[in-house]
Amino acid sequence: MSTPAVAEKHSPEAAVREANQRFYAAFESLDIAAMDSVWAHEETVQCVQPGWELLLGWDEVRERWARIFANTKRIRIALSSVWIRVEGDISWVACTEHVTTAFDEGFDEATVQATNIFVRREGQWLLVAHHASPIPVPQDSTVQ
């Protein structure tokens, strides 16, 4: 856990960028303990993953991450179009996720638009909401 003195060395935007990177590192590592460390453990947290219903509260959110990790062999996420906004002790990150996932039966690739909301608690930025929606693949408009 970072201390307020360490947090003061970075701009708020840089600290939020680092928190966002920790979230995606936890996601890619498929490590539930790492995921535990980036989220606020509160009943007010929420998560929406592509194609799934809204999860409310840390217990539901954590259970879903554990299921995803148990059923995924490997995942890689490259981010683009990262946009960060900080307003006091609340911040949000909008980004595009380029996701490649390996399962026992094959792999999948997806492009996803995500918004991550963080709150600052005791000098540490913790995730309180993650919302990810798939970006449709454009259909080839040429007719042959």
C-alpha cells in the first residue's frame, strides 16, 4: 500500500494511471490476490463485463473474477486511447482494451471500451467500478 508521502511525488493523474495499470496487471496475471489489492472491498463497488449482468458489492465482484481466472488459461490486454480525469478523491479512466484470451478449447480476440472509476482512500487509488462493453467489429462494406 502506498503512503501519502509516496503519492505526493507523482501527479494525481500519474498515480491513477499506475492504479489502472495495476488493475490490468492483476487481470493478466489471473491472480485473485492481486485483484483483491486493487479494488475497494465495499458493498458499493460494481462491475459490468461484456455480455454479463451488473455485479454489486465486493463479494459478487470478487466471485466473478475468481470464476474468470479459473476458466482462463491466459489473457493479454493491450490498452489504447487511455483518457484520465481526476476530480479530488475521485477519478475515472476511459480506455480501449484489446483483449486476447486463451481457453482450453481455443482463443478469442475482442476490442472493448472500458471505464474504470477509482476513489482515493488513505492515499491509495482503489477501483470502485469497472464497466466494459464490446466494440462491434465493422462489417466489410464491399460486395463482391
